[in-house]
Amino acid sequence: MDQFIVQLISLALFTIGLYGIMVSKVGIKMLISVEILLNGAILSLVSAAIGTGKVDPLVMALFAIAIAAVESAVGISILVSIYRKFGKIDISLLKEIRW
């Protein structure tokens, strides 16, 4: 029963993150929503590891944490470059950036 509740919480986190990505146009809100979405997926992996007693989902969760850290660093660097060029952070401005 406890694993079911944790899976529901992870589904709620995933849904909140997905909703935030679909609704928001501001870059920082989208980045936070992606982090919430990834935390929901990681919580689901940890719950599966505890329920089955295997280590494989925990290893996958560690890789997901590492990928989330890299994603945050790349996302923040892109948002900083947008802010330096345009003075505001809006995702629609990504079309105008010429690398």
C-alpha cells in the first residue's frame, strides 16, 4: 500500500511538471517544471527499487540525477545568454538567437 501512495505522489509530481512545461512561456518556470518532472520520475524509480528489492532502478535513478544536473546547467546557461542579448527571458526569443 505504501508503494502505491508513493507512485501516486510521483505521478502527481510528473503531471505538475508536464503542466508547467505546457503552460509557461518563461524560461525559468519551464526549467523548474522540467526539474519537477524529473523528480517525479526519479521518485518512481526509487519506489520501484524499494518494492522489488533490486538495485537496478536505483542505478537508473542515479543516472537520472546526473542527467538532471547537466540539464540544469545547460538550461541556465542558455537562459543567461538570452537575458544578456535581449534583457528578458522569454522562450519565444530562442528563434532569434544566431549562434
